Amino acid sequence: MSLGHEEAYDARAGGPNRKFQFVEDYAMKKGIRYSCHYGVSRREVLRGGLAAAVSSMGRVNPEPDVPTALRRSGIRAIDIHAHYYPQAYFDLFIAEGQRFNAEFRMTEQGFFFRTSSESDGPLPTKFIDLKQRLADMDAQGVAVHALSLTDPMVYWADAELSHKLAMAWNDGAIAAHQANPDRFVVLATLPMLDPDRAVDELNRVSKLPGVRGVYMGTNIDNHDLDDPLFEPIFTRIEALGLPVFLHPLAPIVGGNRLQPYFMNRLVAYPFDTTIAACHLIFGGVMDRHLNLQVTLPHAGGVLPALIGRLDHGWKAIPAAKHSAQTPSAYLHRFTYDTISHSKPMMEFIISQVGVDRVMMGSDYCFAVGYDRPVEVVEELHLSSEQRKMILGGTAAKILKI
């Protein structure tokens, strides 16, 4: 839930349907906005539905405000943490999600969705509309978005619908790439809870244009990533040479204690990333798949800060000693985005993992992300060559751009 207010989660709201309506009513009453702007009128929504509401907002800025440093350096900036919802994904969500108590609605405030595990809104239509996205990218000085699906992903449905949702999202993102091959690449989503279907979809999309990696949750419907269920999927991903990008996903650590004050996103998401990384390390996934490339979001969560404690535990506690090496040895097996919201912390992370392991990300276009991701990198204490690596050099190698 993106409102970050305990009222939106109050059980007194009266069950899932009432809770979802309560969230929408609360958002409208309070005038809650993300940093990404909306601008959809009620008349547009009522007259043309989702498609008209989205297409009506496609006004590209004719004079993008490209950062001065970017114009001077000519760096091709690549954003590896940029979320996208193709309309086809929500069309299927609307058509078949009701039997899973899922709901989508477009309002003058933006759009809302709800599944059995996740609710969010209002979200701006620029998550869907590519013209608005391109205008933002131009203004930010970003050349390429690596498109990815975020909440609610596809794991909330049964195997058949999860597979169909994954196909709808992947095909929609591939269509975006084909329409703008120099601006978008695709991080495919998979129906992870059914390994056979996941591998089938992986085999299908890996042959399609623009697909440069795989996106998955830090947990898959309460299954951690070292669960044997996912072993065939990781095996196939590794064989195809595709990088994996993770993203926190409900159900997250902390439960009801983290519902107030937006702590589910501010606190729980970085910790969920850290827990996922620890399962990949301690659970032997990184040992079994020596060529698996995994990117941790939100600057690795708190993994770099906890690495000394993890190393000590690996040495002192027999139950923790399941990986082939100390946890710190795996810091260089992961790559990281730049979403730390702290210049000193980001510079510390770079000092621990190496500048060649860090790539620019924005979390487009959530309020907890960056409006100006290029400028964030420009402000870091780096050499010109190091800055180029983070802005796009490393991502270009990993994504084969």
C-alpha cells in the first residue's frame, strides 16, 4: 500500500473490498499525490475508460531539461530500476482477476489495484503511457529504461492465470521495446510458483527481441529464493546467461508493526532485499550457480551494513555455515542500484562492493524513488570514468545493450 497511513490498513474498514474502497476514498479526501503528476479528468475517465485516459496524457516535452553534465559528457544513461504496466496486463487483470478477488480501477486521481496480497494507489498513468515516460526520461537525461513489473507481480493468481499474466506483461513490454528499440529493454516476469510453466515462458521470451534479463520478487508468495521449487528456474536462467533483478514484494517482513508511517516501504523493503540476499548466500544458490548474475534493489538493502555480523555468524554459529565462503565474499557476486537516498551511504556501498558493481536506478516513478537519478550519480565523489560506469557502462555490459 502506497498511502503510508495506518488508517488505510485499519481492520475496522470492514474487509478486503471495503478496505480497498477506503483507501481510494482516503486518498481522494486527502489529495494524496506521488511526485509523478496525474492530470486525468473525470470526464476523460468516464468518456473513454482506461485507454482514453492514458492516451490523452501523451504530451512530450519539446525541450527536455537534460542535465548540463550529461550534455557535456554524452553518457548514455541506463536506468535499471524502472517499472511499467502495459495496458494489456491490466486488461487481463480486469477480465480474469475477479475470481481471485482482484480489482483494478481508474479514477481522476490515478489508478488503483488490489489483489489478495497487495493494494496500491493512486498511481499515475505515466506508469502505463509511454509518451509520458519518454518525456520524463528526456527531462532526466535517461537514455534507456530496463522495464520491469512491480507489485502485484503475478504470483497471487493460480498457475494458469499467473502464466497468462506473465505472458501479457512480457508481450506488452516487448511491444514497447519494438516501438522504441533504443529506449527500452525488457526484464521478463515469470510464473515462479509453477517451475514448468516458468521455464516454458523463459524459453519463449528469451528468443524475443528486447528481453535482457529476468525480474522476480525477493520472496515468491512466502517462498524464499533458496526453496528447491525454484532450482530448475535458476538453472535455466543461468544456462541462458540472463541476469536476475530482484524487487521486494508482499508479504514482507515485519507484519502489522510496519504498517504505520509508510514503514512497509521505508523499512521493510530494504530488509526484505537483505533477507533474500542471505537466502541466496546461506542457502547455497550462489554456490550452485556460479555464473548467476543477481542485482539487489535499493542499494542492497542493509546487506553491506550487516556484512560483518553475517561473517561473524558464519564463523561462530554452525547453523549459519552453509555457504562455501564467508558472506562478505559474495558481496562482489551481486550488483546494486543507486537508490539509497544518502550520498555518504552510497559512497560507502561503492567502497565495499566496487564501483563496477553499481548501476543507476530510479524506482520510476514512485515517490520513494528518484525524480533526477542522473543528478544523484553526478553528485557522488567519483572520477569521470567511475561515473560513466554507474550511469550506464556496467548496465550496458550486463544487459548487452
